[in-house]
Amino acid sequence: MKKNIFILALIISLVFLSFSFVSIADEQGREAVLVSPTGHEISGNQWLLVIGIDSYTNFPGLSTSVNDAKAVKDILLKRYHFDKYHIIELYDDDATRRNILGKLRYLTRRVGPDDSVIIFYSGRGGLDSAKREGSWIPVEGATDDTSSWISNKQIYDYLKIDANNAKHVLLISDSCFSGDSVRGYREKMARATDEVIKRAYNQRSRQVITSGGIKPVVENELDDNSIFVHFLVKGLEENRKPFLVPSELFNIMKSGLAENSNQAPAFGTLNDEGVQKGGEQVLFLNSEELVHLNKIKWQERIERKYLRSSYKDLLVTQALSMPDVEIREEQDWGFYGHSTIRHQYELRSILYEEVVVDYTTGLMWHQNGSERFKDKEKISEWVNNLNLKGYAGFKDWRLPTVEEAASLLEPKQNFGGMFVNKEFDKKQPWIWTGDSYGNDAAWVMSACYGSIFWNKFDEYFSIRPVRTMK
């Protein structure tokens, strides 16, 4: 009898456990539906043409170009919304002038108006001294006959909107003399907020990322790839956003290249009348990657660091005993120190209004903050007006507690000499908290000195409102 009861209990436990896993999987996978930035199902195909040439017939060989092309193909297939049926590969002997132009021509016939195309080339580049025009050099290209090369103009003619129906085309070229495509036609792209990405996706685009301008590129290698491709793949590998646009990817690459080489990559838009200002291709993380990232976020929610959100009247000794703070110098009025919390900040634009989300603490911060006030009623009035307006769509903004404000303090000074993360506006060196010190004073966080102290309401300090995410 006891044995039967034990078996029955075991079966019930296993059934319950299986339902628990299903629930967890549902929670992790519920957001893993592939949608466009507009919120609708993705339409159109994602095409990829990769070309890599190491073994030239008439030129000295290269060592990383084929690896570079395959590395780009592999990372896009692994993490992004691509499939093997829309990938075209040309390596070494297959990368002839005839085949390259033939595949470019093939794309003009096959792609549809909702499709996106990425073309990646790694190989030798040449400059026609008569025309001052850069070219790709195919595998059989002659050293003394530039007509056997493929000029940038020929390439661009196959990418223009009147020749290619694709909504978006992104050309990435890792070769010498590749940057004349954007010479005289460069534009500074807006920061990639949700709204900017949505607008970019709706506009037609023809963009170019190149490893250099109109000068020869020095061949630098890093981990069996060119240094340009190393940081290109690194940016694609480390991206944790569902949508990635080329301008954001380029900024990541440019930063890495600036720190590790003298290479000056270029980014721009092809001079095509059909291109719409602000348009950009969007790279979508695939469903497996979204599930993986959601799993990480789910685990992070379990491990979230909860901070006190209700206000208190604090003594200095109580402030000195706050959790998650390392104090480097105690004072009668408070302390100098910094938070020990490992934050995961993300700057976001919601309804065109800037917020900083901290996934570790579950807090959403007002990114800009307020002007300075010293009157308690003026402080309350400013926060109340923020809620009446519904900043970023929310009406539960408040002053932070000392624990929440102290969590912003970094161990070292960043931009502008401030002890806070660079995602925050630097115009608020001091902010009020909701915690009091007696009847006529409150606790303050100093971002410029990295300190927590109490102060009477006779100094002009700013407000950086916060809310707890549900």
C-alpha cells in the first residue's frame, strides 16, 4: 500500500514538474514571435550574397578573405532571420567576374519589393587611375587591364532601386578603395531608438559599410579574420536587441577599430534618387536567439536586486549601513562611495521620451531629469506634473529612495567627471531623494562627487524621477 502511494505521489510530482517546465517555456518563448518594428509579421525574404577570394590568378594571394565571408555568413545564419535557401556563396575559383556580375543580375530578377539584401565582399580592390574609381578584383582579374575588374559603379548600378526591387540593400565591402561609394554623400544617422528603427524600416534604403575610404587598406588580421570583419562579427555576435540597424552596427565596429588599428571604416548611403532619407535595413534576431535572450532575462528577473522603494526618515548611521554600497570614506553628513550592484542599463525611447531601464533592479529612470529646485512643494509639483502628463506613458513616477539613488553611483568618474553611467544625462550633479533627515532636510545623491549626504531645503538640487517596473 505504501509503495503504491509513493508511486502515485511520484507520478503526480513528475506531472506537476512537467507543467512547470511548460509554463516556464511558455513564458520564455511567448515573446519569441518574429515581428517587424511595426509590430506586424515579417514579410519578404532576407537575401545574402557573400564573396571571398584568397587565391588570385594574377595577384598575390590573401589569407583571410574566404574565412571572412564564411564568418559573416555563419553569424547571420546562427543568430539572425536568414535561411540557407536565400544565401549565395562565391569563393575563390567561383568568384569570377562573370559569376559575380551574374549573381548581382540574378538578384535583380528574384528579389521582391518587401525583400532585404546583404552583399558582403572580401578580396582585393583596385583603383582605376584614369577614372579615379574603385573596383573589386575578381579571381582572374588582370594586373594590367582594369576592364577585367568590376567597378564600384557597375556594382551600384545593380543595387539601385530602378534595377533592384528590394526594399533594403546593405553592401559591406572589405577591400582596398572601397569607400568611394560614400564619398561626398555621407549622412549622420539618428540614434537607433524604437521610433527611429520603425521609421527606418518603412523607408527604402541603399547603405554601404566599407573597411576604408579611397586609399589602400592595410591588411591587419585578428583571430583568422581581417580586423574589420573581426569587429563586424563581434558586433553581430554580441547584439542583444531584437532589431539591429547598420548605423548602430557601424558605430560598434568603428569604436573597436579605433582602439585596435589605424583603419578608418566608412558608412553612408548610395546616391540613388529612390532612396528615402532615414531608411535603414533591419536585422532581426531569429526565434532561437529570442528564446535564448528571453531565458536570460527570465533568469535575471529571478536574480533581481530589490531596493527599498518606500520613504524613511534616516539617521546618518542608517545611511552608512545601506546594503549593496561600498563606502570609501565616512563623514558626519553621509559618505563617499559607490554601488556594488552589477547593473544592466538600456537607454530607450518610449513615445519619443527618454528613459533608462535597469533590468537588475527593475527600475526605470527618467533619463534627463529636471532643473534645480530647493522648495519641497516645487519638487512635489514637478513630479506631479510629470505624472499628469504621463511621461513615457506612465503615471507612477516618484522621487527615488536613498538606496535607489545610491545604486546609480559608479566606482569611477565617467563622462563629464560624473560618477554615474553614461546613459544618464550629465546635467544633474545633485538629485533629491524622497528620504528625509528630520523635518526640514532630505537625503541627496551627488553624481559629481560620488557621495550621499543630507541637506536642508536651502540648496538648488535636481530631480531624477524613477518608477518600479511591474
